[in-house]
Amino acid sequence: MATLAKVAESNQMTPEELQNMLQRNRQDLQMATDSGAGAAARSASSTLPRQLLNLIGALFVMIGKYATLHPRSFTITVLTLVLVIYTSLTIPKTGIVMSTFPKPLVSNGYSTFFSPPNSHLDKYLLNLSKNRKKKMIASIPKIGLSKGRKDILLDFEEDDDYSNDGQAVIEKVGRKSASPFNKELSFAITARKSIPLESMMQSSSSSLSPDMEQDIANIVYERGQEILSSRRFTEFSSEAKFHSCPSSKKSTGTFGKGSNTVSRLPSCIAMNKMGDLKRFGVQPFALSLEENVTLQQGNVNFSLVSFYTLKGGHFDGELSIALEHWKGQDNGDEDEEESDDEENKADETEEDSDDDQSVVESSKQSTDRIVVSVSIMVPKKGRKLSKKMADKMVSSLASSIASSILTESKQVISRKMHFGNMRKKVHTTAAEQRRLRAEQEQKMEEMSRDRKRRWKRGAGDGRYRPSGDRMRSPNNC
């Protein structure tokens, strides 16, 4: 206290005033220390992770309160959110598989809610090929329903009036059929689509050989064989998608000469409204026949590819795809004989009508035709597709294959025309250069002969030296 009294006395203050001042300073210092600690705590709590944690905690608290107050609405909202997330993740991968095998009163076969992507079909076919003994089982008791299609297609061509080109025709089967091959069937439908050669002949004026029609028909038939061997059946179809096993796409070779490994690989077709609930259905196939034959003394060529159905699909039977080349016949002698016989007829009107009819028939027979035919055959006691769905399948396949062949053929013909024009241009240029060189040499020789004649008339001195580059002596450079 004596020290405090001395300090107060030196500052001209009383001890009580000094003590009060020290007490106030102590309180101010303590308050400043407390405010600094609070600001540091507030700054630590205002960081981004802490704010996110606080927001998430508040969100969970609000969700818990909402679930307590409205349990039914909360359940519906959660299920909807889960469904949206599941579909957004599953559609690009599988298309949402609804069923993988037919079940009575539940499913007709492999079905997806959306269009199955190619990656999913690749996995599906690879799984079938790996477990070939267990999963690649035919759904029909007898394989080889397409062996008699050639004779049936011949009957089609004879009765065809070209009015239903591209449309499906339901064939007579069972006892109603005159063909022994269709008597074993319960359902058969065929769509035939002809490829117009006239459009390509008009665009390829004079670059091909004189027998232009035959050359174009051969080009179209060869392109069609390549398309059949590469299984490009649905390039221009929006309703169906034919997919082959990835390993079979790498195979190369001529038509009908594929290896046994490739022939055992499966394929499938996916179509809208063929599956459950009118959604997408997937039908697996396996190759049963692939051949190239010639009929009727070489006038008809057939390239035939046939597939039989596997278990797990939507119908039982075989899918047959044929490319037909009907070659034109030269009926000039027959027309002359018919005209000679008709000249002996008495009625001139009947003679004119018979002539017109014979001309029409001969023109019809003398033109080449390329036809794509697609057939579905279902044996007895086999599961059938609806007529509308079968019509849609064969019509879309026939139209798509014909469009692919037409596009490929036009590209080949345009390349041939381009290369033919280039070759003709090079040949013309070379001939012109040879002609100019020959003319120049001829002028040089004529000039040399003329100089020699003038030298002989005059009194030429020394030896005659002709002028010109061709006759120049190496010693007179």
C-alpha cells in the first residue's frame, strides 16, 4: 500500500483514484481478450466445409420433419426419385430388361422396355455362344424348313403380276397347299421386293459395256451377295434391328463358304411391339442354311440364307432371306415363228392383238430382274407371330435389304463410270501427243528432203548436212 500511495502522490492522485483506474484498465483488457476469441471462433465456423455440413444437417432435419408429418407423400417421392435414377443409368446399358425367357401367362420371350443398345445385344449373343450346349437350343423339332423355298419362289415368280411389290403375302399351308414343303407348316408369309435396274441404267449412259443391262444386273447381284454374307439386313429399317454376334462380323469370304465357327454363332432381331406390353422384343436365331444355287438351265440364280429360332424368343420357325437373279432370255426366233404363224390368220384385228401380247411377253422375259424375298415359316404346333407383326417384319427386312443393295450398286457403278472416264481421258491425251509427235517428225523429214533437192540443183560446196534436231550430227553441235 505504501508503494501505491507513493505512486499516487507522484501523479498527484489519491490512492483511491489510482486503484479505480487500474481496475478499469483490467476490465477493458479482459473484454478485449474475450471479443478476439469470439471472432476467431466465428471465422472458423464460416468456412465452406462447415457451411456444407450445416446445410446437410438442416436438410436432414427438414426431411425428417416432412416424413413425420406426411409419410405417404414422402414414400411416393422417394420411390419416384429412385426410379428416375435407375432408369437414367439402365437405359444406355440394357434398355431395361423386362424378361429373358418365356413364361406362361407372364412373358412371351426376351423383352426390353426401350430399344436395346448394340452393346447389350453383343453381350447377350456372346453369352449364348459361350454356353452353346445349354442355351443355343432350337425351339423347333426339325431344322431345314427352308430347303424347299427355291421351288416355292419359282411358283411365286410365275404367278407374280408385279402389282404387290414389297407387300407381304400369306401363303397357303397344310392341306390347302399344293407344295409338299408347305404341308408341314402352320403359317408362312413372304414379302418380295424387286430392285429397279432402270434407274441405274439411265444414270450410267455409256460408260459400261454394250450389254449394259446384263452388266448392271451382275453388279447388283454381287452387291446383294456381299450384303447377305455380311448380315446387313436392317441398315434402312426403323422398325427392326438385326444384330449378329461380334465374332461373325470379322469373318470374310465368298458367299456360302463361311467357316464352321462363324456358322455356329448366333444372331438376333429386335423389333418394337413384339415384346411384352407391346414393347421391344428380341428373337435369337442360329444359321441353318447358306447356299448359292443355279436353276432352270442357268437362267435363275439363288442366294439363300436361312435361320432357325432358338429358345427364349417370341415365335418358333425359320427366317429365310433369298436373293433372286432372273436372267433375261433371247426370244427372237420364237417371236419370228409366232409372227409367221400369225400372218396366216384371217382376222387382222386378232393378228394385231396377238402381236402386241407376244411383244409384251417377250419384253417381260428378256429383261433381267433382281428380287429380294423374305419369308417366315412356322411348323405345326409352333408359336406364331401375329399376322400384323409378321407382315411388318418381312416387309421391313425386304425393303431395307433392297435399299442397301441399290445404294451399294449405285456407288460401284459411279466408281466404274469415274474410272472409265479417267481412262478414256488419259487414252485421248496420249493419242493426241503421239499424233503431234508424228506430225512434227513428218514436217522435219519433208523439210530435210526439200533442202536436199535445193542443194543438188545448185553448186553446193562440200558435203550435204540436213537441218533439224532429229537429223543433227553429233560432230556439228
